[in-house]
Amino acid sequence: MEEKDNVQNISAEQVENSPENAPVVENEPLSELDQAKADLAEQKDKYLRLMAEFDNYKRRTAKERMDLIQTAGKDVIVSLLDVLDDCDRAEKQLGISDDIAVQKEGIQLVFNKIRSTMQAKGLTAMESIGKDFDAELHEAITEVPVPDDKQKGKVIDEVTKGYLLNEKIIRFAKVVVGK
């Protein structure tokens, strides 16, 4: 009988350890493959969201840039409208008055107003005549012989004025240089 109990005990142990009768665990860890698939899906989702966010960013900045470009000159143009009005009044007076001195004075006032308006916006004219030629500021149109050695390498004449806008060159001065 001892043998029989022993056999039954062995078979009971075998039955308990068999895979079919293993206890069901609800939070069983995923296999490595399933875990890798889940990680891949999560990373793919993050990537797609990031790409969509980046595309939206590019569209938004492109639109903002276009708006800025289209309205960049608005401030300057609005400030020049007063000068344009003065030009219209001066043109009207040229047809009415024959007094050259009055016409000249009116035109000079318009010129001064446009210069002051542009200076208020940050425009500065370069002073070039008599200064050393600088390739970063000047564009040499021609060289002319000069009688005085002190004038060699200096700007003799200015064909076109150079301008700075807020200390940045926007047009180089076209100059004649002494040799």
C-alpha cells in the first residue's frame, strides 16, 4: 500500500506541475517580441506626432515670414506719405507761381523733409569724399591720376552716394579713386 500511495503522490505532483494546469496570472510579463512590438508602435506614434508638429511649425513660420515681407515696407511708406503730399503741393505751386526763389525754397523744404524722414527710419548717408578708399564701403568706378601724392588711394569724387540702414550697408558708394 505504501507503493500505491507513493505512486499517487508522484502522479499528483506531476499533475500539479504540468503546463496545462499552471495557474493563470493576469499581469504576466510580455515576451521580448511583444515588448519590442509595443515599443516600436510607441516610437512610431511619437515620430508621426513630431513630424506633424514640425510640418505645422514650417507652415506657420512660412506664413509669418510672408506676412512680414508683405508689410515690411508699410512703416516707411506711411511715413513718406507726408512727403508725397508736399511734393504734390510743390508741383501745384510750380504751375501757379513764376517766382523762382519761392519755387526753389519750396522744393528745398521737400528735399529736407524727405531726408529727415529717412534719417528718422535709420538711414544714414556715407561720407566718402576725401577719405581712404575702403573696398567694404566703396565700389571703385575708375581711378584717375592726381597731382598730389596725399590724394593717392583716397576718394576723389562720388558718383553715387552710399547708404547705411541702422549701421548696415544697404548700398555701396560708387566712387572715383586717385592713383
